[in-house]
Amino acid sequence: MIIVLKPDATKKQLDHLLERIKALGLKPMISKGTERTIIGVIGPEDALRAQPLEVIPGVEKVMPVLKPYKLVSREFKPESSIIHVGGGVKVGGKALVIMAGPCSVENRDMLRETAKAVKHGGAHVLRGGAFKPRTSPYSFQGLGEEGLKYLREVGKETGMPVVTELLDARDMHLVEQYADIIQIGARSMQNFELLKEVGQSRKPVLLKRGLSATITEFLLAAEHILNQGNFNVIFCERGIRTFETLTRFTLDLAAVPVIKKLSHLPVVVDPSHSTGEWEYVAPMAKAAVAAGADGLLIEVHPNPEVALSDGPQSLLPKKFAALMKDLKRVAQAVDRSL
Ligand code: PEP
Ligand code: MN
């Protein structure tokens, strides 16, 4: 249920309304827009049917939300959300945000070299995994806390906020200490305990789409985070499993306009994991920006041949820089800046 307040509703009227909602055993979530305040009501809505809230002073209308997700919906918040990720970088505004770096933090020197290169190319956020979700238990699993330390150090040196994956809810406070954006990987999208955990944080969350998740399931995964009080969620479309085998996954670019229509939260696209091959990264990155993505997550490695993970899809720094130049023109064509 969504309650829209009158534009001239007073603080006293709002407080009274919140009290009534709580007295009915429901949870009010407030969205303060530039024009008016909207309250999302979470809980068994039957309680509301017997209690017509329309009659409470300050209330303009009460609307049922038919979709299964509520707080992520545009009904709850008509204006697009802008997520502040640190260092003055904002995701969801007119300016595109490029997150780039290696798949894994392999050691301090390679991270520093990659960070300097992506910064020079125009990236805004440094990415790098310290806890790696690997298909095989024999593959490199990441440096753990040591990797987080390098990320923090190099992020500071190069003036970029950092994004890194949280794989296990027990590491939440550790990752929170070092990361500016907490990434929830595709394989964890439906780890509901992990979603609840990051919902307790106030750090921005980069939520990646599950390998076989529908858009509705993706939106509902975000709802778990917002429901805990963390509204700083950024969606990341990273490709889904289909019958196609010539790309690693199938990049579902239609998800970008669909999510932007249904939700107020920003959407970034990962052309690296979705294609699995560096040659396809640039065309899909350009297509993503043309489709309305708010940013990109791109893997870059100074020597992909020896990368400990995802070498085949990693761009060389000079290819990344060339792509950034092309992206500027695409951005301009769709009224975005880079
Ligand atoms: C990643 O971005 O490091 C990653 C593992 O991606 P995904 O979860 O989308 O596979
Ligand atoms: Mn990777």
C-alpha cells in the first residue's frame, strides 16, 4: 500500500499518520520527494481495509501496489534515485559512472598499475575482488582481507571509491570497513540472509542479477535490501543463462529500460562477465549506454594472459582508454555526460 500525502501536509499530520500505521502493526517507509511525501506501508495489508486512512488529515490518496515489490517501485518513489558512492561520485544522475579494474586483486603492484591506468582512462570507481565466487574450488579464491587492504590503499592513492564483493554474511563488517560499494555477486542474488545483512548497512550495494533470475526476481532481491532500511542499491545487469554458447552469458540489455521503468533505482551494465570475451566488451558497453544504463562495470588487466581470473574478458588498459573515448560520443547522443 502506498499513501500519498498532500503537498501542504504538516509534520504533525505526518507524525500522526505514522503512529496510526504502526498501531495497526504495519511498517511505514517514508520517501520524501521534491514535490510530496509518499509512505510505503509494509505488512499484512488486511489491517488497512478496516481502517480507511484516506480520512486522516494530510492524506491525499491511498493506493494498493499490485506488484510484489514495493519500495523499489516507481510508484513508491517517482523520481529516480541518485546514489552517492563516495568521493563525490553519484550513480543515477546525468553523468555516467564507470567502474573498472581487475577481476581479482592479485597483488598490490598489479592493482596499483591497473588503477592508475583506468583512472587515466577516465574511470570513476575502482573494482577488484578479494573474495572470489569461483565455479571450481581449485581456482584462485582471492586474497581475502589482504586484498581489501590493497584496494583501500590504492583507491585512496588514485582518488577512487572502491567496489568489492561480499560473499559471506560473516565478512560483512570486514568488507564494510574497506569498501565504498558492497557488491553482491550474481551467484548470491538470492542469498536472502546476505541481502538482509547488507540491508542493515548504509553503504551502497551493487546488486548483480542472478544467472537465471527473471527481472521480477531481481527487483525482489533489491526489495529485501530496501526493506531492511538500506535504500542505496544499484542494479547491475551482467547477463543471464540462455541456450547460446558463443558468449559466456546473454546480455539482457532490455532489462535496462524495463528496470528503469519499474524502479527508481539506477542500473549499471557489466559487459565483461556477460560476454566473456574482451572483443565483445566495447560494442556491448556502447550498446548499454545507448540503452540508458547509468554506468558500466568493466574488467581491465595489464596482462590478461597471466590473469588469475577472467583474463579472456579483460581489456588491456589502452583498449579501455579507447573505449572511454567512444563512450563519450555515445553518451552525448543519449543526453548523458562522461
Ligand atoms: C565480479 O564482478 O567479480 C563477478 C564475479 O561477477 P558475477 O557475480 O556477475 O559473475
Ligand atoms: Mn570477473
